[in-house]
Amino acid sequence: MYIYKLLKKPFFGNFMVKWRNPLSKAEQKEWQPIQTTSKSGGTLFGLFAPAHSQPAKATIVLGHPMGKEAKGYFIKNGYTELLRSNAYNVLVFDINGFGESTHGNFSYFDDIVAISTKAKELTPDLPIGYHGISLGGQWATIAFADPGHQYNFAIIESASTTLDEFWINFPFAYRVLKLMNLLMPRYKRKITMVERIKEAQNLDSILFIYSQADTWTPPEMGRRFQQNCPVPAEFWEVENAQHASIMKSEHREEYMQKILAYFDQACNRINAI
């Protein structure tokens, strides 16, 4: 997979570093290390933790944004504790090439499908939810088109509708992307997120979350996803938060309430069936 590591450098070179576990030694005892293989060719590494109170309502898989923290993003920013304190199991994982996961190809959607299968193996009797931010959100829109994915409901946050629309903000990476698009036109069509979400299946609902202040993935992108989504979809936005940083913004409290309310309502609908 060395060739893929090399090809990824213009896009992710600054973030493909040795992962640092933000959990203390005592905290690590609460988490179960997991791993699984993906069709992308990568071996995915993650951590699973049970809800603080049982029985759990569901297991929530968290797909990280681009960054050195990888799966640690959700631990450091309070997502995992928020969910566990409200009766949700949590599974965080590294997309291939990030954190502890080995390199695979560019089909990150296969990683998101693979980790859903692992989540279902761990908790076969529970609904499986997903919350993906930026990188972890945009590739999930393609994963949901796979009939084998195990997700029952999902939050997609700060996700770009196409790779071109995101990487145009980074000139060198954008030029590399345009060359790759020229060489692989069929693959480009396969990974056009805003079109592939039209094939989403086996989901109760999706919540799209965006920020008005996000210049990389503005709310208009979320609206386009919502319009193309064949399953029930809700759109929610905040006014003032930078890209992939709503948890760090002035909207933190209402954001956490929105996340929990959405997951609770989705679980209630599924349990009522």
C-alpha cells in the first residue's frame, strides 16, 4: 500500500502521523481495542466503550474529521463522554491511513461500511447509529449506498458535496485531484458524494448539521445533500462555528442537546417498529 501512502501525501501528509492516545491509563481500562479489515485494503483500529448505564439504547460509531487526532478527536472534545453518559455505547475508529489504521486505497467509504459490521458484531441486538464529521461525514454518504452497511440512522456534519468543492481551497492538492480525476473518470463518478447519496438505503433518517460561518463546507452543501436524500432527512445549522468545530463554539450546549435529541428520537422510532 506504499503507493497509496505516497498519493495521499498532497492531501493528508500533515495528518498521517503516529497516534497519541488521549486517555489516561485508568481510562483505557474502560475501552476495548478492536480491529477489522476493510475492502479498502487497510486494517482498521478502533476503541469500543459501553454506556455508563445499561441497558444501552444503541451503539454509535463516530467517524472523525481530517486531523492528527483521528479517532481521538471525539474523545478529546467530549463526544464519547456525552454519549456514554446518556446510555449509548460508543465505537471510535481510525479511517485507513490515519491514527493507528494501516493504509488502504482512497475508498474510505469501504472503511465506514466495515466498521458498521464490526459494531453489529459487538452489539448484535442494538441499533447502530453513525456520526461523521467532515472527512468521516462525506465518505459516509457513499457508504450508505452499500446494501451491506449496518447503520440504522446517522448524523452527517460539515461534509463536502464533492471532493473538488472542498479541495479547491487548497491549490496544490486541488491540482493533484484534477489530474487524478482526468486519469480515473469512472472512479470520480463513483465518489461524487452529492450524487451517491441518492442511493442511500436501510436508514430510518439522517440529520445534516452545518455552520453558517464554515467557508469550506457551507450550509448550502447540506441543503443539497438533503434535497438528494431518499430517506427522511432533517437539516440543522448554527450561526458561528468554524469547520468541524461546533463542539468548541458558543453553540456547544444546543449542539449537544440536538445530537442527543436526534439519537433518542431515532431509537424510539426503531423500537416502536
